[in-house]
Amino acid sequence: MGTRGKRKINVEQNKSTQKNASLVLLRSASDLRNLGRQNDCYDGVTLDVEKLVQFIPDVKLEYTDMDSTLSGSLSKQDNIWLIRINKVHSRARQRFSIAHELGHFVYHKDDEKEFVDTTFFRGLTSDNLEYTANKFASELLMPEEQVRQLIDKENVRSVADLASRFGVSSAAMLYRVKELNYKTKE
């Protein structure tokens, strides 16, 4: 995958869309999934997390140059929360990073004004803020009901196939499958 130039994502929305989005209380991954369903942000089980961000009035998304050890950040600037994502990371990493930063936005924006996230040991962190943001990202991108549907009812057995369907890395999918108490071959 080639590198992307700096791009900003925040489509101007009509006033009624902004009004409706601002009335939505965003308190959980489920709330964001519902917002995504209401605004046609799904392709099968894959959430278009970039499109979803467009429906959150006080959040903007931008891809930018970052040190390779950084995956993303969230910071408040003039009443807008800016999510910055490392433009050279893989698409799957970028999607998870966006979801992770949305977790900080939903759960931690009243506690901190800036979050900077590294790529290393993200899944193994004992930091409660980071653990919570990771859990949020997993629940947003890989909802339990859809994961169980694919495994239990559609008999999908490949972590790579599941990862592809949800648009996440195999490592993120493996972690989620284990979190849902499925046995895996390693």
C-alpha cells in the first residue's frame, strides 16, 4: 500500500443531519454502531468508520505524518476534537486507530484534552484508559453478535477470513475471538 497524502475527512452536512447527530448521546460502542446503521455506514459487517466520523459534529479526522511508533492521537482544539491518524500505517491499523480514538472521545474526553497512542504493546497495556479505548474499538469494529453469527451460524473458521470481513488485522481479530472465549489454534 502506498502512502497517502495529508487528507482531512469532514464532509459538510446539512443542518438537519447535524441537528440529529447532536441529539444522539454517544455513550458506548453500541451507540456509535446505531449511528452508523442510521447513516448507511456499513458494507455487510464492515463499518466505514471514516464515514461514521462525519456524523459526529464535534469530531474531525485527518491522516498525517507521524513517527512510525505512533498510530494516532486525539486532541481538543477550539471546541473540536481532532483525530490524527498515521498515514503510513496499514488500512486495518488505521481503522482500529480511528475506533480507538473514538473510544477516548466517548469515554475520556472529560478527563483529558489530548491522547497520543503508540503501536507497540497496544493489546497488552495495563493502562486503564488505553485498555478501555482498545475494548471500545474491538466492540465497535467487531461486534459480538456479528462475530458469533459468522462463527456459530455461518461456520467461518479462519481468523484471516473474519479479519477481512470486519476490515481489521488478524491480530486484532484473534484477540477479539479469544476475548469471546473461542478456542483457537496458534
